[in-house]
Amino acid sequence: MFVVFCPQSIPFAGTILGGFLPGEMVLIQGSVPSGADRFQVDFTCGSSVKPRADVAFHFNPRIKKSCIVCNTLTKECWGREQIHYEMPFRLEVDFELIILILKDQFKVAVNGAHLLEYKHRVELERVDTISISGKVKVQAVGILSPSSSPTSPAGSLTNQDTEMRKCFCASDFLFVTSCFLQSIPFRGQLVNGLSVGRSIIIKGETNQNAESFSRFVRNSFLSDCWGHEETVLASFPFTAGQYFEMIIRCDSQHFRVAMNGQHQLDYKHRMKELSAINQVEVKGDVTLLAVRVL
């Protein structure tokens, strides 16, 4: 399974139901704007402001000082700083930050190279939120579960990073062009292609001034040609300016689509080789909040 957040603004906070588990990987794609002095990524125990939630892992690149400060906050008190005197982040340059969560430590890589390790000072079972703040632009935050990872969670970060980059390749997994953190168009890579039993969950909000908002068209584009449109539907499930949750489940014969908990339609497979279906795209008048593949 992977989870994707498309932040609409910074600061950003995303909560993972059930918390983080050993073997999970967090990937952050972004860039450091001109004039930035620092930003931070925090793994926290909840999202309380007063009192401030404990911070299990504080990752704080300080651009002008060419160092990265790591620390832990418990009961609103900072611990001893762990300072790493290396700066892989560059102004106006895209980056890929990967954090591997192990049972005893966090391992960090930037742009495919191992950077640092940080031993847990807070029980991992308490950590369930990731927050990003400071002077940074973030395109997307992805979380890959150990069940989807092709290597052992206990393996080295270098090996895992290689495999993870296959899943979270910048050109295949996500392509977000707007520097204002707009989440559309979105392209997500389906690891190992589609298969029977997998489900895609898309959470979003339709724009208030959305156009082309009267039909639910289904079709397939094969061999450079569109097929026959399917448009019949008992009721139209979208409303302009409203939140929605779409679940697309792949069974042996159909895609089964549910909207906001209600079954809407079945679409018979026209592409028989399901494993060849390796991307999901979202475009149009919608704000994308999250994508999950189960």
C-alpha cells in the first residue's frame, strides 16, 4: 500500500491512521526557494498545539549554516541536538527526501544518497503525524508500507532507497508542475501494475466553478483510439465545491466504482492484461487531497 498527500500549503500536517510502522518509508518531493534559510520535517505524536505534541524526530536543514539539526521534543522541552555538517539541499533545486523508519532509528537519504541516522528517543508506537514547515515548497508526500517494499525493512538504506526510487520515481510516480502546490494534474505509479483485488481510493474536493459537470463518462483509450462511451447512470454523484471519496476496485471482470460509500457502477475490462495498467491519473476541476492504493 502507498499513501499520497498533496499539500495545498505550508505548514502542512498529515496524520497516518494506525501510526507509523517499522519498515515504512516516507518520501518528500519538493524544492528550496530562493532566499530560504531553513525548513523542518517533524514526526510527531499527534498534532496538539497547546500543549505542543511531542516531536519524535525533528529534521531541520539550516541552509545558511550548511548543517542539519536533529532533535526530539518531549513535554515541550528539546533534548540534545544532533548536528550533521553536510548540506545536500540547494536553493531553487528540486530534492527527494527519503526517511526509512526502523524499529530503533530513522535513516535519511537525500537525492539517492545516504545522509544520516537518528536513534529513537520516543516510542515509535506513539508517532502518527508528519508535519512540514518553514521556507520550502512541497509537491507531494508519499508513504510506502513494508508490505509493498520488495526488500527487508532491516536492510541498508542504500539498497532500500534504490528499490523505493523505483516506486517513487519523480517522473513516473508524481508530476506536479505548479510552484503554488496545486495537486492537479496528478500521476501515480501503480507498483507492479494493477491486479485483481487491488483498490484505488481517491479523496478530493470538486472546484466551486467546475466545468463539464453533468455526465459521468467511462471509456478506454486503446491503440490510439477511444472506444464506445458509457454514460448511463442512475444518479450523478458529484456536487460542485463538495468533498468526495471514490473507491475503484479491480475484480476479475470489472472495475467496480463506489462514491462516498455507495456503489455507482461496474465497468467491464477492455484491457485484459491488468498488469500493463501501471498508472493512475487525475486531471480537471478538482483539488486532490489523497490517493491510496490497497
